[in-house]
Amino acid sequence: MQIAFYIAAFVAVLSTVMVITRFNVIHALLYLVVSFMAMAVVFFILGAPFAAALEVIVYAGAIVVLIIFVIMMLNQKEEAVDQEKKWLTPSVYIGPAILSVLLLGELIYIIYEGESHTIGQQVVDVKEVGKTLYGPYILAVELSGMLLMAGIVGAYHLGRQKKKVTHRFLKQTED
Amino acid sequence: MQVSAEYGLLLASVLFTLGLIGVLVRRNIIFMLVCVEIMLNAAGLAFIVAGSKWTQADGQVMFIFILTMAAAEVSVGLALILQIYHQLKTLDGDAANSMKG
């Protein structure tokens, strides 16, 4: 089963590279869905089936669809792709890419400094996750409920269109 | 299904670096938001690997919290993107670099 992990990891890395290099937003999002599916396979192999299901449902299902809805609302034309091509030139991406790859090299060095372990022998199933989530972590569950509430209120407040003032007395002073 | 823990952490750090490069390089704010999602997902993978090493459920619990935070973040971020697009008529991240003060 090791080979499945390597294939899924390869697909995840390759599709993520395609996400950050596409000019068309919709193409990038389709590659993002492929990346999330490959990550779900990785989670399943590592013995976390509940996390794999959540990855498919929430990330590939909800979040990507939300971004696609917003792109539909923005009504982008063909010029947007040309604009992207103009923005993404080698002089722009060489510097940050080299610095980030240096950081990646340091991370890889740190990971290989530690001792080796094998993982994924035992599956941590949904029952155990539920017991931990609603046992010691119950306060964090309530806090994430508040976070989601704040997200709903913030998204409604920010996404609201400005109402036009049509009152005859207020019209003069509004401008 | 036995995998060495280094390869899981390696995959997480490669994906995190790719997301970081995307945030730094792209100027379209939708792409920047997508790359932040990639980085959060890589952080979640690191938690899953750690939880799998000790065969504890805490890693998956932390992944669920990261998922919640990502959902809240993307909803507020997309509302901000819509607002910026309506006011400035562009998706350029550099267009909103100054306030009216």
C-alpha cells in the first residue's frame, strides 16, 4: 500500500503546482479539486477516514463551490486571462520562489534530523474522534461555533450592497 | 498500510511552500485566497500525520478546527473581494494598498 501513498502525494504536488501557475481562475479551481481529492486519499492511507471524508465534503465540496459562485458573480471576461499573463512574469516570481524554496530546504533538513517512525498501522475511527471532540475539546467546539457565527455576520455585513437614499430631504445632504 | 512519518511531513511542507509561493507571486486576490486555502490544508495534513504517529484522535480534531476556520475565513474573504471589486473595478491586490485618510 506504500505505492498508493506515493502516487497520491505526487498527484497532490503536481496539481498544486498547476493551481499556482494557471492563468484562468476556473482551471486553477478544477486543479484545486484534484489536489484536495489526492489529499483525501493521503488522509485515508494515514488512518484518518473521517478527515478524508471531511476533506472531500467541506474543501472540495463547499469551499471550492463558494469560490466558483463568487467568480460567476464577478463576471470575468477574456481580458482577465491576458491581465494575469501580464502580471505573472519571471521577474516577479523568481525572487519569492527562490526564497521559499530555501525555506523548504530548511524544513526538509529539520524533518530528516529527527528519528524515523512508521505511521498508519492503526486506523483512528470516527467514534474515537467524536469522543475526543466532545470530551476534552468541548470548549473549542463552542468557540468554533462563535467563529462561524462571526463569519456569517461579517460576510453578510460586507456583502451587503449600499442602499440608495431616495428621501427627498436627505438627497441633498447625502452627496 | 505503513508509511514513514517523514514522507507525510515532507508532503505537508512541500504543499505549504507551494501555497506560500502562490501567495507571494500572484496579484489576483482570488488566487491569493486559494493559495491560503492550500497552506491551511498543508497545516492540517501535518496535524493528521502527528495524530497518526501516536494513534490519537487529537490530530483529526485539530484538522476539524482548521477546517472550520478555513470555512469562516473564505466566506469573509470572498465578501471582501466582492466589495473591493465593486468599489475599485479590479481584482489587483495592489489596488487596495492605501486608505482614504
